[in-house]
Amino acid sequence: EAGVVQSPRYKIIEKKQPVAFWCNPISGHNTLYWYRQNLGQGPELLIRYENEEAVDDSQLPKDRFSAERLKGVDSTLKIQPAELGDSAVYLCASSLLVSFADNEQFFGPGTRLTVL
Amino acid sequence: TQLLEQSPQFLSIQEGENLTVYCNSSSVFSSLQWYRQEPGEGPVLLVTVVTGGEVKKLKRLTFQFGDARKDSSLHITAAQPGDTGLYLCAGAEYGNKLVFGAGTILRVKS
């Protein structure tokens, strides 16, 4: 079974440019997460989807970040315009939510973004 | 959002040594997970502990959840170079949100 697929794996852009990341979750997983991981830190949740609905976007900087999950499968995360501080690894994860106490999230390899 | 503190931040040991990594919070979590992350990859779940005082063993790895469900530890016996990686603890808040610690970088030298 294929894991979580993310593309691109690496992206280098200049500040003020737009950038988009794509995620294809594990087939059948209804919950999808986008995380940002800064160097030397653990992942921080940006947004969580249950099917098509964004149920937690409290940590998403809405002035420049946007996300969508059309048809409840693939998802894209966009930054426009990018700032130097956005340099990080953007991780996508998916899960089949069974219970809050037993929820394994499967992570993709991430997209490493460098903003110059 | 509750915070998780991990210690030590970095650990470099020789093959065959034992080690313990700690994960502490002032808040109670419904469950706690341990992940291992290698460079260029996403975290991979090692274990989930749910009950206070619970101990789980995974080959040479022993995980313990504190009685009050505020802290956890990961003990590795006879570490091997293949254990090298970033170890992350993550607490589950109600609403299915995971809060990650900053991680412990483990390097096992042969």
C-alpha cells in the first residue's frame, strides 16, 4: 500500500513569490493534516481536515496561507507571498480516525522549502 | 495549547550503551505517542500509550506513561547505530490534536 505522497520534495523560491505544496493521503484515510517543522523543532499543526471540512485551522496564518482539500482526498497548501521565516519542512499526514486515544498518523516525507 | 518538553535535546553514545529520553508536561494528555524521524523523512509512529502507569515494550525499546498521564519516558537497551534518529513525543489533546515536543536527536556510534 502506498504511503502519503508529497510533492515537490524540495522548493527554493525568492521572498514574495507564491508557492504550493501537494499531498495525496493514504487511500481511505478521512483525516488529513498539514504540519510545519522548523529546524530543530517538532512538527506544528497548521490545519486539519476531516473529509472536505477544515475542522482546525487555528494555527494557520490566514493572511498568507491557504489550503484546500477538494473531494476529500488530495490537498494543497499555498503560501502567497512567501517570507524568509516560512523556510521549513512542510509535512502532510493522514489518518483513519477511530478514537482520540488511538489515532496513528502516517506522515509523508515532507517538502523542504527555502525562501531566499 | 499544552506544551511538551523533551530532554535531553541531543544524545551521542557508543553502540551497546543504554539511554533514556524524557518527555514532560504540566498538563494531562488523553494519550501519548512516540515517533522516530530520520533525515529527509516524516515521523514514524513507534508506540501509543493510553493508561497512566502503562509500560510497553518494543524489542529493545521500553516506553512508560506516567501515572498522572503528564509525562513519559523512552528507554533503549543496548543501542545500535540503526537507532540513530530524532525521537519525538506527541501528546493527544481532546479534539484529535497532537502536540509535539521539540525532539531528542540520538546518535549511536559504532
